[in-house]
Amino acid sequence: MSVPEKVDGRSHRWRDHRITRRRELLDCTLAAIRRHGHDIGMDDIAAANSVSKTVLYKHFADKKGLADAAMARYVETALVPRIRDTISEDLDEYHLTRAVIAAYVTTVATDPEIYIYVHANNAVGGNQDIVTASEELIAELLSTVIADRFREREFSTAGSMPIAFAMIGAVRLASHWWMFDRTMSADELIDYLTMMVWGGIAGIARAAGSAATFTSSPHSLVAEPRGFSREA
């Protein structure tokens, strides 16, 4: 008869304490970045948390580790909830598409200091695992919605996941460009991204979600509107 493995309750409590403490440090760090700006240093972050830098380094290996964790926490607490709330609304497909894009752009736009901080400390450009994990969270939400909407219309749902990733990837990269360029307003960026993404969705709908149907169909760049006459 095997003896059940003894569970060390103290170990579990210590682990839970470290997880909770790490989240508290990250939430305070995000608040400090908002307050002091993206060029905040580790000394100021430690002071904002009322701890020494030694304590910070017990939880985060270095400044880049803190930036990576801050980005993941920001996505978890700000970006994903905003998009989850948006896709839960009872909207038609076009307005849902625009609302999701607007949620992403406006969430990033309202926290420019955090975005620039994590980018400057190599979280966005250098750690693709953090970026990939963030995109996976959002893509899984979107793919479920896409599959449900396609299923209602008896469309093929096979492409739901790659379509969701393509949407998020395009919006993320365009938003990244915009954060450092700002040659157009946030509303204009949302307009252009909506035009691009909705154009793709409309094409997918015409093919009933089938890649084979889409591939075998003729593809003219511009279709002349019905009833339009060049001589008129």
C-alpha cells in the first residue's frame, strides 16, 4: 500500500505569498511609471515600493526582468480586461471589429509612459516570449468570438485562430509604430485599422470562411459598383 505524499503547507503558503508580493510590486511599479514617466530609474521604483533595490532584485533579476514582468502585468490587468469587456457587448460584426481595435489603441494610448518604458528596457523588442504570451491571451478571446459568429452563419471555422492572430499582430505593430510617430490622431489610426481588418473579414465572409473557395475565386482589385456607368 503506497503512502500518500505529504504536502508541505508552509511551502504553498510561501509560494502564494511570493506571487502576491510580486503582483503588489508590479502594480506599484506601474503606478510609479505613470506618475514619474518612462525614464524612471530603479532607485525611484524601489522608493515608490518602499523597499530597497536588493528586495526588487530578489523578485526580478534585473531592470529588463522588471520591464518584462511589468508588461505582462499591464496586459493582464489593463489590456485583456478591456478587450474582454468589449467582445462581451452585443454588437454587430462591423461595430465589434471597430470596438476591439479601438479598445487596443486607446488602452495603449492612455498609458504611453508604460509602453515607452517597457520598450526602452527591451521588453517589447527583446523578449518575444512576453509579446507572444500577450498576443495568445487576446487571440484566444478573439478566435472564440470569430468561431461563434462564423458557426452561426454556417461558415468554416478552421481559420479562426490564424485570423485572430493576424488581427492582433497587425493592430499591435501599427500601434507600436504610432506610439513613436504620432503623425495621425488615434481616431485616424483606428479608422485605417478598421478599414483594413474589416476588408479582410468581408472577404472571408464572401468565401464563407473557406480558404479553398477564396483561392479559387477571381480577385479584381476594385469591383465596379452595380448600376455605375462611366458615361454617366
